[in-house]
Amino acid sequence: MCGTPNHGDAEECTNCGARLKPLDVSGSSEDSEEWLDRIRDEAEETPTAGQSGSAEPDGGDDFGSDFDEPAAPEAGSAGASQTESSEGDVPEWLQRIREKEAEEPSVSDEPAPEDALRAAAVAQAVDEPMEPQASDEPPPEDALRAAVSEAEEESKQPGDLAASLDKPAEDEFIPAQESESASEPEEESPEWLEVMENEEPESEGDLPHVPALIGGAEDSGDEELGDLGLPDWLGEVEPLEDEPEAKAPDGTDLAPATLPNWLEAMRPVDTFRSVVEIEPEDDQAVESVGPLAGLSGVLLAEPVVAMPRTSSVGSMQLDVSERQYAQAELLHKLVDEEEQESPAVPKRGTRLAVFRWAIAAVVLIAVSLPVITGSPSFALPSLEPRELGALYSLVERIPAEQPVLVVFDYEPGYAGELEAVSGAFLDQIMGRGLLMASMSTRPTGPALALHAVEPFVDDHGYENGQDIVHLGYLSGGPTAVQLFAINPREAVLEGFALPEEMQESGISVWETPVLNDVEVLSDFGMVAVITADSESARVWAEQARPNMDDKPLVVVLSAGAEPLIRPYFESDDPKVGGILAGLPAAVAYELRNGRAGLAQERWDAFGTAMLAAELVLLAGAGYGILIWWRGRNPA
Amino acid sequence: MDTADLIASFVASVLTIMVLSYLIGDNPLFKIAMHLLIGVAAGYVGAVAVHNVLIPGLIEPILDAISDTGFAGLLDPELIVSVIVPLVLVILLFLKVAPATARYGTVSMVLLVGVSAAVIVGGAITGTLVPLTLDSMDSLNPSVVNQLTGESGIERMLNVIIVLVGTLTTLFYFRFTVRKTDVETPFAIVGGVKVPGPLTVFKGVGKGFIAVTFGVMYAGAVAATLIVLAERVQFIWDTLTGMIDSIG
């Protein structure tokens, strides 16, 4: 089956265990059950003309035509009468026999008793398997033998069927074409018939050789059965073991018996072979319990039932390539690794915590020393940023009658920085007595605005509602900024922290002296955005600047946001007219204002902290270089 | 400093110290301060939204219209456009709270997102992309003077060249750079030393500009943080001295 070369005497393949020789039907009846069952099953499945109607077996064309017009036997031989009784079930080859019988008298009148006997026996024997049989009926080979003996007995009676049969048996099994030609008129005897007439009766050895159906059967009767043109289902029987290796009709060697891949894949692998083996009779165990107690060679149920084995249904031999196998192994490995508990990473927190605490201590001390002791003190910057002059001039040029809109767009966390940075700017605006309105696009912005302007309101005598108003929270993000730039009065409906008398009298923030003349954004003398976020400054530059005409947009930034906003300031068509960022610029602004503020108050702490931070950075860099150097030079 | 301010300053100082306690790791004091900060901020934002946005924008106009002309005033086209429709959209958006009714708020979300996207993209193109792109292609004429900074001559030309090279190499690094796995053929090999090709040079220069930019931003963030820390330390010291003075 698998193609593995085996020894000539081997009954089974050493590789796949497939049987190499046919079962010996001459053995016990149990051995013959398998092929008998198969023959019976096929016979039952083969539709007969009388049962299936349209269904036809192999050679059904000839059979069908013969059945429609059955040949009426002219001779009343016993064989002919027997074949008539089962005419509806006869196979093709038998039908040809009958036709031959019907035509024989016209060909030759010579009796051939032994041939007729054989034909009758075959007809009777072969017909029987076609019919459903009871389980107690003898097997087909027995029926064949019985039929042959019965026909011999009948041939001894006077007027037997031999009178109507005059030719050897081999003549009766000529091909269908020859049979038809045999039915030609008598005066035109076919060539083969003439040759046969001239020949002596052939011996059995000269008969056309057909592999015997029953292996090991020595009687000639069985051997001749193969010469009778057995139907296909009988021809499927494998050759005998002593028969030479099968050859194709054209003489080429047949491929060794192989199973298709799909069938090979389904074949159970070592399913029962290692478990149930036929042992020598002496070694076979004697059943001790149950109805089979005392019998040896009984199949043990325990190995079959209890022993684990490969399932015959699910045992599939997968055709796995090396790559697929490697991928499967990789997947298996991944799954295994997922199931494994990863070892706990040892904490390196001790050393890191020490470093962290040390750095924090250094920075805290650096910040606290100037605050607590007033030293060290750093000299105030003598240089000021170039853009500071432009901003200062810008504020100075704002018309006194136009209010300034200051947007406080930062979170409370940045108040400490931005209040110090924007202090000088607000101080200059309020020092000039300009009207001012505050607003924020963040909910916490209005409160921060109140806190940021509070010191300057007191210093410059600003009055809420008269000199300064708070528009409050502008909700809606960039869309609201654009809306406010187009129509401020529709964007902000109600002010924030208006004096109680104004609220009670129903005066809107737009009706206050600060914003009474403001209808559009360009009515403000300047818009200043104080923010720690570059995004907020960019939104105001993109959405509000186009509606400000020639009025400047100023941004006061946290030091971290300055690099991203400076391009808006340094462009040829600047979107930002002034920029103020960082504590040094704020200190310079205060110096230019001539009034000390929060920037100068925190200058020393800021300077000390920056110095400490720089030292820490240098120490870290030196430590890194040291580690790198030690890594390259372990000695 | 009056008592109320003193108490407020003391509470603020304690909260500041609780936040700074994160230095020793995550601890209950830090968590309490964070939860308190978040809760207060959320409550404050909610109050501001109600008092500064919802009441003056939605509630008061409807009440005023009803009080002036009765319920017929709600049929005023101007009121419908400016108040009723927004109110319906707000209600629909509020339905997003429940999963079963969330789909009804999609209309409001679509309007919100669509309008915001249009405004932001339009502003970015006209306010940032086009102007700054044009600014990166400035004239190299030494006689030109920058109106704001007053730069001129060699200084301005140098700045313009730096801007041009920085812009091109940064764009080159981000968009036109070779993949990391691709090794550019060296421009030349001099004495066994490979001279990198132009692509590698541009990529390296662009990376340098980006590194400098992020370095400046980081330095600014550190400076801002130190200013805030100095302000907090100053605040705590002032509170302590104020409390000591008030006790004394």
C-alpha cells in the first residue's frame, strides 16, 4: 500500500501493515467472511433488471437489450431451463451463454455434455449470490460445487441438455461481438468457428487464464470459473500469492499498491497493532470469566476498551512543512512564556530615591535661601531683550480712549510664573490709566484675572466697572474666539464680578464705561494674551488677528512656550505685535517701568535655583561620562 | 493680614506641602491634596458654566421672552435661532449620558465637531501655514531691515539663512528622510573614513535643529517650574511669618 518493497513471502507490508496477499478462503470460515460479505453486499447493491428497471449493471446495454428480447431457448435442456428460471437476474456474461446456447444448434449439433454441465453449474452458482440469501445459506463456492454436481447428475438423464450444446465451454464465453457474429447465417461460418472445429478439444491448461477467485482452490471447476468472463466485481479479487506479479495489459509493471494521501492520512496509526496481536495459540490467554470462560484465543475486551489508543476518526497525519513546524513551535513557545510568571524586577529605588532626594534638597535649599535669608543675591540684568523695546513702545502708543483687552489663558499652576512675568506689562498699562477688560477661555481664568490685577488696581486706583471690567469665561474654544472676534457682544453676554449696584440695576458689562464704545474687536486698543500654552496663543493669532485691523496682538508667555510663538512675532507680516516671555525679560520690563514688582522679588530665588539646576545637570553629565569611561576601561 | 486670609493662606500652604510630599513617593497626603484639587476645580468649573454660560445664554432669554410677551414670545424667530435651537441641541447632547439615548446626541456632536474642525483648519491655513511658509522664503538682500527686531545687513542675512536651512532640513528629516534600515551609499571614502551622502547630512542637520528646539523648550519649562517653586516657597514663608506675627 505504501510502496515499500517487501519480501516476496511477506503477507503484510513491513511499513504500513497492509496485506500484500489475498485472504485464503480455503481457511476457516471466519477468514472468508470478509470477502463473502463484500461479495454479498455488492450483489445486493447490483440492481437487477427486474428490480431496478432503468438501472443497469456493467454491460447493461447488452443485458438490457437481451432482457427486452429474451432469446427463446430452442433446446429443452436442463441447463437452459435453469437459466430461464432466473432470466431476470442473470448477468451479462450468463446472458451471452444463453444466447450462445440458443444459437448453437445452428452452428453445430455436436453434443458437449461436460461444457453444458459447466455452463449450467456456473449459471446456477453465479445466480445465487445475486439473490438475497439467508445467513444460514452456504457460501458461494459451496453453491458452485453443489450446482456442478447437480448438473452432472442431470446430464446422465436421457434427453439431457447436452443434446442442445455441442461446443466447448470456451466457445460460450467469447466476447459479445463474436457472439453476435456467431449468429450469422449458417453458410457463413465465422473464421474462429472453423478454426475451433478443426482443433481438438482444448485442455484446461490451454484455456484463457483468469486469476482464480478463490485462492488455493485446486479443483478445476473453480479454476474454470475464472474463464467464464467473470463480472467486474468478481474480477476485483486480488491474485493468488503464487501468481506472478500483476502486469498491465500493455505489459508495463503496475505501480505498487498505494493508498491515496487522504486515505493514508485517515488510516489509524498503530491503533490496534501494538495492542491486539494474534499470539501463538500456546501463548493465548484462557478466558476466565463470563460466558467465554475456558476458551483460549478469545479477544480480550480490556485492551480494546480500556487501553488508550489513537482515535481512528481523528487520527490525521498532517502534512506539516518545516516552516510550519517552526512557526508552531514559536507559537507554542510564546504561549508557554505567557503562562510563565515573569520574575519580579528588582527595585533600584534606593539609589534613585537618594539621587532624587538629593537633587530636590539642593533645589529647595537654593530656592529657600534667598527667600529666607535674602542671600545670595544676583545682580539685575543690565541688558533687555530686543523685543521688549517694541512692546514697551506699543503700549505707550495705545490711544487712551480705547480699552485694552487682556486674556488670561492659563491654569492656576502657572499663576506663580505668569503673574510675575505679566506684572510689569499690566503695571505699564494701568500706569497709563488705560481702560482694561479681562477675559479668559478657561473656566478658572476669570478668578486668576482678578488675582493678577488686584495689586495694580489698588496701586493705580482702578475702579471695578468704571476703569476695569471682567468679561468672564468665554466658552467654546477656537470657535468662540472667532465669534468673539467677529461680534464680541454676542459672544459674551454677561460679565464677571461686576459691582453689585450694576448687577442690581441690570447694567450689562457692555454698558459700562469701559466697553460702551466697543462693538467689534478692532475697537480695542490692544489685545494681550497671557498664556502658558502655545496653542492658546496660536488660536488667538489665527482666529482673532484677522479682525483686529491694525491693532496689535501681544502675547505674554511662559518661558517654555516662547520658541513656538516667536515665529509669529519675527515674521515679515507679524501676527503677534509684541512678545514677553521669561523672568529676565520681566525684570527688564520692571526696570524700564521703574517699579519693582514680583519679577524682581523672585529674581534671587530664581537665579539660585537656576544655578543649582545647572550644577545638577553638570554633575549628571559628569557622572554619565564617568560611567561611560569606566565601561570602556574596566581596569 | 486678617484672620480669614491667614487661615486661607495656612490651608494653601499645607496643601502645597502635601503636594510636594510626592517627593517621597505616592502617599495619602498627596492623594488627598489631588482629590481635593480636582473636586474643587470641577465644582468651580461647573458653577462658572452655569452662572456664566447657561443662565445668561439659555435660561434668562427664555424667561425674559415669557415674561414680556408670554409663551408666544417663544415663537420669535430670533429667539428660536439663538436660544431654542441651541437649547434643543444641548438637550440632545445631554442624552449622551445614557447609552440607550446616546445616539440622539450625535446631531449635536456632529455640529460641534464639524464646525470646530472647519474653524481650526481654516485658521491654521490662513494664519499659520501660508504666512510662516512665506516667511521662511525671505529675501537675502542685506539692505532689508526687519521692522520689529531692527535686524539688517549680515545679521539679518544670517538669520534668514538659518531659518531657511532649519526649515528645509527639519522637513527633510520628518518627511523625506531615508528609512533607518536603508544605508545610504557613502559620498566618498577618504582614508578608510566614509563621507556621508547628502541625505544623511540633511537628516543629521535637521535632527540637530529639532534637538536644539526641544532643548530650548525644556530649558524654558525648567525655568518656569523654578519660578513657580520660588513663588510657592515665598508664599509658604510669608504665611509662616504672617502667622508668627499674628501670634506674637
